[in-house]
Amino acid sequence: MAFSMDILRSSHVSAVRFSDGGGNQSRSFSTRRFNIRANLPFPKQNAKYHKELEAAIDVVHSACRLCVQVKSGLFSTDGKVLEKIDQTPVTVADFGVQALISLELSKLFPSIPLVAEEDSAFVRSRNLAGTVFDAVRAEVSSNSKTLTQDDVLNAIDRGGKDAFVFGPKPATYWLLDPIDGTRGFLKDNSALYVVGLSLVVEGETEIGIMGCPNWQEGVSGKPSAEVEEDREALPRSGIMMIAHKGHGTWTKTLNSKPESSGAWTRCFVDGFNLVHKARFCLIDSQTWDSLPLSATLDATSNANDVGSNQVLLLVVCCGSLIKHFMVASGRASVFIQRKKEKTIMAWDHAVGMLCVHEAGGKVTDWEGTEMDLAADEISRRSIFPSGGILATNGNLHNKIVQLISDQAAVV
């Protein structure tokens, strides 16, 4: 128990806290409206993209609330659990989040395009426009009376693959994964999912926001054997992680008591510097044996019985972004993902990459090369890492890159 609680408490996460200023009374996550512009945990005058970050915090907060509302009726209302042709689960929340964020950001920043995962073709083909429209209308900030189904469908398509052609010139755009870990959305509340939004400027992620609505402090991220004994004793709170380039990575609960909901906590990666002592996260569909590190190290998910030649695997479902969250918050030391296809989708990693970097960590491909978000010149939807993705606390990065390289040489 002591080991796992160390993962989740302040030994690896800074206790420096800042309260929202300006005399605004913070609202509960369950409150219907959230019109107060978010305050930041660092001085605005030196934060170039503070306006964009404030707006993004607000809209991700609303998007998380939309997810909670849809999920509350997921298993009792027909038509809210869907599958695309590729068998990836998709929900009304997935499309609703994209529409909501697209609508809100286009009002404030009309000249900045959106690159996102979905388009409206599936919604139209299944006659789900009304269901998505109802979910979005409940959370949109203003003018909901004049909002139409066509507005919502067009907002979804604003982020679709055919909405914008970039070309080789430097570009500024929003990058959105409406729900990363949709399988987690469809599972019980022990599985996690993330709304991930970032602003990319000339190939660099400048700000990032991750909202995890069903994060439960003191339970989420624990070894699975210890989850059930604590689940009923702790309230479900949700959590948001933000980062601004040059200003650190921070978290705040989404659903907390009014007197504490304005407190930000700065995050730092953990301090482990020995590979066999590190705590690893893998993508849900991959196993330790599929990775080159398995040639020299074994792995276990039992935190109380880690052998001398083993590393600890933290089982955290679902999606890629929650693994970046674990590394950035000091709850895990390493997230490693093997590339299965030629490309990896940019929205699965961009916001997480920034959060890890700003928390003191490092993210590269398996050869130690940083990801190029501008490599996909036409659509900015894909990245092309060599081997896969490696996110670490920084201390371990070169060591793991070398281990991968050594194994490649043997093969």
C-alpha cells in the first residue's frame, strides 16, 4: 500500500499551489454553466498564449461535463454506444465534444483552423444529428436558442480531414482528440479517458490541456489489486492538466469543493534514474514482450513483488494521453509505444508531449529524435516516429534509447 500511495501523492508531484485570483467564486464541476474565464497559475504578462489557454481551459471543462452527462445515460439510452466501420467504439460524446470545442474556439479565434479526429459523415448516416445536437446545446456558452443541427454538423466538419489544406508553410492550428481512450469511456469508471486539446504554432506545441472527467484521486493509476478496496471511500473528482511552453505543467481537480476548486498544483516528473527501478506504462493493445526492452528486462504489474531483473508495469486504461499524464505528473517514469503502422496520429500525443516536457521530462521517437508535427505538410494529422514513441522523466531517456539501439543491433 505504501508504495502505491507514493505513486499518487506528493513525493513525485509538487505541492506548490496557487489560487484563482480576482475574487471570482469558483464553481463546482457539476454546475450547469461555466462562464468565468479561467485564471492561470502563472503571470500572464510573460505567457504569449495566455488568452488561448484561458479559453481552452474553459471549453475543455465544458467538454468534460458533456462527457459526464452522456456517459450517465450510456447504458440506459439506445443509440449512444456506437461503432465505426473500423470497430473503434465511438460515442455521441466523441462527436459532441468535437462540435462543442469547434463552436467555442471559432467564436474566439475564427482565423485558427481545427485539426481533429472526427467528421460528421457517421452522424449523418446514422441519423444521430439530433442526439449530438442535444448534448452540445446543453453546454454551449451562448446563443443556444439559435443553434441548429446544421451548425453542430458543420462544427464537427470544421475539424475533419478535408476541412483545411496546410501546405509546407508554417501554420498555427488547434489539434484535438475529442475522446482519447473511447474504450475507457465505454467501460466502468475504473477505466480512464481524456479530452486532449493543444495549440500548435509553426510545428511547436505552445499550450496543451488534458481533461480526465472520471479521474479519482487516490485510486486512479494504482495497481489494480488495490483499487476496489478504496473505490467507495473516495469521491470521484476528475482532473485537468495544463501546460504553456516555458511556464510548466499544472493540474487542478474538475469536481471539487468550492473552497478548493481554484487550487493549481505544479507537476514534475519523478526522479528515478535506474531503468530497472522505473515504472512503465504501455499502450493498451501492446505487451511487454512486444518491446525490445523485454530482451534484457522482465516486467510485472505486482508492485509488491518486483524482482531484481524486472520493471514495474502500471496498468492504466485507456488511450495514449493518460500515459503521458502519468509521466508528467510523476506517477510513472516511462511511457513507451511501438509504432504498428507507418504513421501515428498527432492528436494522440501532441498535448501529452508538451505536458511531459514542461514537467521536466522528454519525448522522442525510439532513435531519440523529437517529433516533427509539421512533417505531414498537407493535413498536419500524422507524425512519423522511427520505431515508436518514448516519453520519460528525462533521467532515463538516453539509457532507454541506448537499450533499444543495442537490441536493434543484435537483431
